[in-house]
Amino acid sequence: MSDLLSIGSGAAHLYRQALATVSNNIANLNTDGYSRQDVSMAENNPSQKGTIYLGTGARVTGIARAYDEFVERSLRDSGSDYSTQAPMIEYANRIVDLMGSEASGLSNVLDKFFASAHELSADAASTTLRTVFLRDADSVADRFRELSSHLDSLDQTIQENIKYQIDSINSYHILN
């Protein structure tokens, strides 16, 4: 009878530990960086009573993090890749903003230029349409010069940043 009580007591302890682990997993469900935990269980060694073996219950063999090493490594590597690519992404976004803006982008002036070219092609003798076409062509040329100036400025900023990074690395190398 005492063996039956110890098996029941061991099972209650085993499932209390399993419930505590499940409770911990639920409590940390939305916690960044938390890895779910699993409880490992194994049977106890049976005891021999004469010619028969009697079971002695089960035990907790350990609590381990449930994670995928490949996913963890990929996450670390992608974070590292992003941090090394962040300056390039920032500069690319600045170029996209420059090209796509209403004030400095090409789409509006090119639309006007091609619309006036289409109108001029319908009535090539009209001096008014020629004047409008030439004005729109000048606007396109001005916009290209403006974009070139902005891109040159961005290029200079990039070059200065690269020089700063190189100087920083070189000074670190000299100190060590």
C-alpha cells in the first residue's frame, strides 16, 4: 500500500511541475525573446519483488528550452546583416524620397513635357504650342540639374561617412 501511495505522490509532484511549466509558458507568451519550455519525463526503475517487477512511477528528467537552432542562428544573422546594411537602406530611402516627391521628382515635369509634345505634334505650326513645349523642356532640364545637385550632395555625404568610418577603424587599429 505504501508503494501505491508513493507512486501517486510522485505522479502528483510530476504533474505539478508540468503544470508550473505550462503556466510559465502561458505567462510569457508575449515576452520578446522568451523560448517555450518543455518538461521531460521518464519512468522510474521498476523494483523486483520475487520473480516479478513492479513499476515505481515516473520522474521529471529535466526542463529544456524548446527552440530551433537554425531559426535562432538565422535570426541572429539577419539582425547582423540588417545592421550592416542599415546605412545603405537609409541612403536608398533618401533617393526614393527625392525621386518620388511632388516637388523634386520627375513624374510631374515629364508628364507635362510629353503632354505638350503630344499637343505640338497635332499642330506643329503653332508658335504658342512650341513655346509651351520649349518651356516644359526647360523645366525637365532644370529638374534633372536639381536632381543631379541633390544626388551629388548625397554622394558627398556618403563619401564623408565612409571616410569617417575608415578613420574610426584605423584609429581603433592604432590604439590596439
